[in-house]
Amino acid sequence: MESLQPSFQPMLPASAALRRCTVRALDLCRGPIAELVSEHGGRIFGSAGDGLVAEFPSPVQAVRCSVEIQRRLFTLSEDLPPDRRLEFRIGVNLGDVVVSGDDLLGDGVNVAARLQEIAAPSGICISASVSLSFAMAAPFPRPLPSPGR
């Protein structure tokens, strides 16, 4: 599963107009994210504010989706000034979860949420269990950098 959380640069007293623009930008990102999650066999369980939780059939699919999300969002915002871009941080973990209604709960989700907190803006942070899954999976077209943690 993965947890996505945009990282906003400090917005000291923001005007109502700026907040509305931020919400619109976030709404525009949700469509491509949902499309990519579906294309990679995942499903979105919920969103809280500016984040969401998605579950995938494999950690490899979760990482592939995460890479595509970051590429797509970069393409959508590359013409914007840096201070107007939404930069998402993604955490990917392999762990036990429980479905409760429309929610996905458990340590697997909690660890993914902590990983996204330490990911770089527009970055992806994966757990050791996800990294080990890559050792047994078919290689990516290009090598991914080491998780570093």
C-alpha cells in the first residue's frame, strides 16, 4: 500500500484566494493519481485532507505506480513557478492491513504514512520489506536509487 501526502512549502497567512487555488490544484492532481492507481491494479481507500491511501496487489506495482505518479505530476506542473507546484511525498510499505468499511487500517498503513513523511518533496521512500521484494522481482527498466534508510 502506499500513502501519498503533498508537501506544501510554508504558507504563512495565506489569503482565501491562495487557499482556493491550492484546493483546485489538489483536485486536479487527484484525477491522474486515481487513474494511475487503477491502471496498476490498486484501489484508493480514502483521503484525509491532502493525502490518500491506496492498496496494491504487490509492492512492485505500488512502486511502479508511485514512479508514474511522480512523473505525471511533474509533467502537469513543470510550467508553473516553483512556489506554485504541489510536491507529493510517497511512502510505500509492505505490511498487514485490515479493511474496515471504506478505510484501510493497520501497521502497514501506519508505516507507509511515516515513510512519506521522510520522503523528499516529489520523492518516494520505500520500506526494507519493499526493497527486498525487488530483489525477487523482475528488474525495473532503469535501476532505482537505493532507499538510503
